Amino acid sequence: MSFTKFVIFVLAVSLLFPTSSVYGHGLGIDTISSIDVKGKKISISVELPMFFEQTGEKQITITATEDETKENAKNVTFLIGLFHENKMIFRNYFFTSDGVLPIKVNSTQEGEITIHGEQDSLLGAWHGTEYNPIMISGPIFNSGGLYNFEIEVRTIDEPTNIIENSGVYNADLTIVDSTEFLQKDAQNQDVQFKIKSYFDNISNFEYDPIAQQVIFEMPFDWSEKQMSHIPVVHEEVHFPKNFAEFLSPSYTGKANGIDLF
């Protein structure tokens, strides 16, 4: 994974300030469209809140929908692997009779990943009930960045209808990482910058008061597999409203030396 260098500096070019949030890849929900499972087209959506406290209960919701009927698929068993920063967090079978798979997550700072619920006798798939939902506990979703879900469909329509080699599909979702950086202005006074990163952790943040320029780096995978389904790389730079050196009618930016729109 290479590091991408972002540069933001003041120039006389137009900039549009959005009045609402800008959403890019994997923000809140990512959908895998039109998967062919034994001749049946289904779509799988994965939902995850973008902002989390460091500890406490969270929820993953995975939904399988039939493209033709627009109804939820029945008796679906997923093989789900969750990865963050190229490390596997868990990989297990999960079953849902109605096509909607809610997984409660109890984040802790330490310990091992454990799954609570009931397991079937066929594939050992975890499933929950209204009074005993699936719960995953441990150090999960404790840091920001992209989380990759690898999903396979192993049963559909009937709980015993096992499907081999249905394909591995990927969904990526973001947990926003906010980091503050204290920098010096031209008068050697402290200025508090903040970056909200929707992809990975920020490093090597610098503000140059002479050039009126912010530079920071973030690891990013520019491979075709990664870029084929990412419409927006979203990074936000925040600075004080009264910071006169960075007040301008317009800004421009570069990523790896390439001009951004």
C-alpha cells in the first residue's frame, strides 16, 4: 500500500463549499449489485454507522434482496470475513431466514473477538432471535478507516441448499477518523488544525505559513480492484474561522502532485 500525499494551498481558483455533507465510497452503506447465485440475481447491502464512540454497542446490518421481486431473499447463509488494515478481524458463517442479518457489536479496548448466539448443525452458522441476537464482542471498530467485508453466499431459498463456489464479493465501509494537529503560524502562534479522514490514518501533517500550504499523507491502495468502485476519496481539513493566513476566496488541492477539481 503506497502513501498518498495531499497538498492544499491558497490560489485564485473557484471552490464550492457544500451546504450539506458530501458522501463518497462506503459511507454508511455499500451495496454489491446483481450477484448471480444459481441463476438468481441478488444484491447485498452492508450498513454501518460512520461515527462511533470508542466503546459501546454498534450494529452491522447485512441485507440480501432478490433483484427480480425486490423482496428479501430467504434462508441465506453468508460466509463473512471482516478485514481492517489488511488484518482479518473475523471470518464466520452467519444465517438469516428473512434476508436481514443484524449483528450487534460490543466494542472493547482489549481482549479477543468472541461471537455470541446460536449455531446451526449444518455449517455452524451463527443466527439470532429477537431475544438472543448475534453479538460480536472484542476490540472491533475501535479505529477509523476502511473496513472490508468479504462475503460469500453459501445457502439460499432452503437452509440445506448448500452452494459451492458462488464467488467472493467485497463491500467497503468507512468509520471516520478525526485527528487534531497543532501547527505554528507566521507569528509562531499555535493553530489547531483537524482532519476528518474517511479512508485511513493521517500522518506527516505540516502547515507551511510562508506558502500558506497544508501537506499530509495517507496510505491508499491505487490498484484497479480498489479503484474500480470508489467514486470519491473524501478527506476534510478543518481550521479556525479566524485564522487569517488561511482565509481566502478560493483554494486548490493536489494528490500525489495531480490537480484536484
